[in-house]
Amino acid sequence: MKKRIAILGGGLAGLAAAVELVTQLADSKQNDHCCPDVNSEIVILEKRATLGGRTNSFRDPVTGLEMDNSPHVFLGCYHQTRRFLQRIGSEPLLRFQSRLTVPFLHPQRGKALLRVCGLPAPLHLLAALIGYRHLSWSQRCEVLHAGIAMYRLKGLNSESTWDKLTVSEWLHQQRQSLGTQQAFWNVLTLATLNNVPERVSFLQLLRVFKIGFLGGVEDSQLGLSTVSLQKLIGIPAGKFLQKHQVSIRLRCAVKKIETTWKSSYSGGQVQHLLLQSGEKLPVDWVISALPFSSLRRILPDGIEKNWPESRHLWNFTSEPIISVNLVFNRHITDLPFAALLQTHLAQWLFNRNLNWDSVPSEYHYLSVVISGAGEWIDWPNEAILQKVLDDLEKFFPVVKSVHLLRARVVKEREATLASLPGVESLRFPTVTPICNLFLAGDWTATGLPATMEGAVRSGVQCA
């Protein structure tokens, strides 16, 4: 009889786990290994109508354009993510820079580029810093001082100490002036960790810096998808998995995980999954690739008695992201993307006409990102839209004279795990006291902040 492996959630973590599993099973069959897992049946249970989770897209009914729930940037150091996309056949749809080049726009000072050179790490960043003219020479020296301090930080034993520090506390220790923090560190922290330095664990910024920027020129490259996220991830992953006989059940939500426990001191086991439809699905193994907020709703009542650490699921919080999709009737900018400084709301701009290969020429489609959006998540969409348009006019005066054909404000209330100080010690490992239940997701203990790479890495670890 086939053993059933149920994967809860069809986001990046769940898809990565499924792809890794079918790859391992295929290798076992090819090598004629007598492994009991070879004849396993894999089923993905996803409550939405599409795969992809938070890396998803929708079609605007007015313009017919595909719109992402939020623009996502890929880094060269996303090795597991790129491997996953290679396996499902969509990695060629990513377009990477030859070296990190980021335009920063200032309302008065214009454009400045943060561009690395071809020197070995960390010298490639030194050249980028020297050429970044939105910082004064004294501010560049401050950033260089802090960067060298980060480069020298080593040792797993110190991670708990770094995790308890906020980014702003560490920057204060490094004598970073308020102007330097606002002009450089605030921008970097919001972009990578989805919150301001006062609310983010320094450990998470250190990981971003070491893995993404100190790993070398190739690791720091930025990549953008040339198609919507649904075409990059959800659709090709679904085709790949169905080709390998994985059962994908969409619009299928789990109501409860049903377990048995022999005693308070021995591990339990998942026997069934109770679905919202009322169906009881027998399972042999379960990989939960759900967000922490969804997992805590479906765990058995009283689970804390046998799994005390599960109470930490209620200690986690999320950070929101707002995306504003704007479709104009005329050309606005030739920049593929840019960071926006000294604004009310708008932080990053993505030019879909240049990013994607499928935007009709009669439209000029821009997507604006607002990270760390907790203060504005409950604002009316009209108020958010007006603030964003006001911001864009500072950099592109033509916005005043063109016609806005369509605007869509997308609020992702649970975009990322809040990287608060001390949260690292609460993140969950892959294994649980329930012997056949495993955890995946960017919120688990991946060794990374809550990123796409962390989600994929967790799924691979589960498999």
C-alpha cells in the first residue's frame, strides 16, 4: 500500500518540499533502491485557487494586465531558490544584473547609483560606497566603519546576543549619525527586513549583509522576473508536480490536524487531516508549509501539554507590505527600478514595461512598494494612492500631466514574519514532537530572515 505524504500549503515552502520529494523518489527508482518511500503518494492541500502562496498574481479585469501581489526581488545568493526554479523549468525567466547596480532617487539631488565593481568581496562594496554621492564623505566613512565591523563579526555563540539587539542600537554603538541612518541604513533595513531599524533584530540584518552583500559579486546581483510571479512559480511548479503524479487539491483547506498521544512523555502521531469539507484524510507523513498564523488555528486543542514550545506560535507577529499598481497612458521613466528617498510612502518603484516582456505598448505600468506598512495598512486605498502619486511627482513631474488609467492597491497584511529582537530563539526547527509532522516556511529556523530563499530552504530540509 502506498504511503501518503500530505503537504499543507502550496506556497514556496510547500512547492519546494514537493519538488525535492519527487526528485528524491525519482532518483531512488532510477537507482533501484529498496526504499519504502519510493511508492509514496504526495498530495498538496492548498486553500487558494492557485499555487504560489504569497508569491502570486491576479489579472486586473479593467486592463487585462497581470499584477503581482507584490514585486519580489531575487538575489544571486538565493542558491536554493534558483535550483528550485531550474527544476521546474522557469529559472531562465529571471534576468540578473551582471553586478549589483541600484538607482537611488532624491527629490533635490537627483539620481545616484550604488554600483559594485568586479573586485573580490568586500572590496566590491567599498567601490560602490565611494561612488554613492547621496552620502557625504563623512557619511560614507561612517558606513564603511560599520561595514567593516559587520565583516569582522563571527561566531555562532554570539548570535543570541546579536538577536537581542535592535539594528538601531547596534548602529548607535558604531557611532552612525542620524543623517547616515536615515540616508542609508533605514533604506537597507526596510528593503530587506520589512521594518525600521528600531524594531528589527540586528542578527537578521547581519545575515542579510554577510550572505547577500559580503559573499561576492555574484551573490549580490539583483534579479527580476520577466513574467508574473504566477507564471514564474505557481504555474510551472504545478505542471512539474502533476507530471510526476503529485495530487494537487486546490480550494482545499485543512480545518484540524488530528493526532494520537500515548502519554505526555512520548511522541504523538498525526492520523487524519480534517478538511473544511468534512472529509477525513488519512496520512502517513505531514509537512506543514503553512504560515504560523494558519498552523496555530489547526493544531489539536490542548497541544501545549505535549508540545510546550508550540505556544510560541502565538508570540509571532507579521509585518505588512502595500503595493500600489499604477497604469498610465504615457511614458513615465526609463528606469527598470529605483529606490525613492525622502518620500511620504513610496519606497521602491518597479517599471513593469521594462521588467516584463508582455505589457502592451499603450500602457505604462509601474508598481510601487511600501514596506513596514503597519502604520498605513488600515488607511483607505484612495488616501494611500494619493500619497504615492504625490511622491512620484517629486521625481517625475510628467505624472501631473499624464492620465492614470488604472490603480490597484494591494495590501498583504501578513507579508513576512516580524524580525523583532529575540524572535530567532523562538523560531521552530523542522522536526516536532509529533513524529510524522514536519514544519516548513520562511518563519521557521532557516538561518535566514523571512525571505523566499528561507522558504525554499525550509521545504528542502523537510523533504
